Amino acid sequence: MSTILIANPKGGSGKTTLATNLAGYFASRGRHVVLSDMDRQRSALQWLERRPHKLPLIHGQDGRGKFATSLSADWTIIDSPAGLRGDKLKQAVKDANFVIVPMQTSAFDIGATRDFLQVLQEEKAIRKGHTFVAMIGMRVDSRTRAAQALQEFLATSGFPSVGNLRPAQVYALAAEQGASLFDIRPSQVNRDLQQWAPLLHWLINAHKQKQVKKETGT
């Protein structure tokens, strides 16, 4: 069982979009997936309520209380709230195998995320290599100066950058139907699927590294 924490203290950074689509990806691969929603707005759980029964099953969990991982799940995806910090952040990072930090291109997002990354770097689980962290740009138009500024920031963040996702309307349309990008015919979203490849590749490789560490006791 592996747990992915989607975290950024800045509201509107794209956490729920990332969490629901990751859940959709693993479910489409036949995995037992739990989507845990820590946010009081319950956006991820509301997405699940709209999800058609014909689509691959994803189990929902209200994570606003004491979070308990599902031992039977292959993957647990945690959609964290804005402002996650202090003991709650420390416990969430400790419980996670992977932390993915989504962020947008504005100066406000970069400023808020810079402070958050410093907090992450000081977390014991991350310093000791028990929890892997990666960054991803959300709603990024590669033709803009803001996108260039984001890339410069990501390059100095201290964590690997696993690409950018463009501001495509398909994400909003899919969310309205309780679907993910991976529930749509690939020919219709080919460009966006290509943008997801670096993140999925990083997750698979990091998962393998954790398995090797577990088996060798390192």
C-alpha cells in the first residue's frame, strides 16, 4: 500500500484536480484506490458522488478527522486543505510515501510555496528519504513569462520537478461528470496525457525505490 499526499498551503493551487485525476489513473489500471478528502469543502468527495458507476471504482474517505490509511488499498490519495501546517502537516507527511506539491505561476503562489518547501525540507521523514517529494506546475501556459519564472523557481526548489499541466478545459468538463482524464478516450486528450507522463514515471520509479529499501532494510 502506498500513500500520496497532495499538499500546498495556497488555496486554488490545483490540489483537487491533481488528486482526483491521480485516483482516476490508478483506478483505470485496476488498482484498489482510496481518495481521502481532508478539506472541509469536500470537493474531492463531491467529485466521487458525481462519478458514474460504469467508471472504475474509487473508494472515498472523509479525512477531516484522524486520518487512517486503508491497509487493503493499493494506493491512497490524500487531497489536503489549504493552510495545512504544524502538527497536522507533520503527521500527514509522516504517513505519506509521496508528497506532490502542485503550484500555479503567480508571484503569490511562488511566495507561499517557497515558505512551504522550506518547512518540507525540515521534516524528518523527508530528510531521511522515507518520503519522496516532487513539484508540478498547474494551469501553465508555456508561452508566458510567468511560466518561465515558475520554471526558474522549480529548478531551485530542492525537489524534482515533474513537468507542467496546461490550462485545458477538459479538466473542468471531466470534473463536472465525476471523471478523470484517464476515463476519457485517449485520442481526445492525447496532448494532456503526454503532460502526465513525467509525473507518473516519477511515481513508478520512486515506488520501486521504496520497495527496494523495504526489502533490503536500508
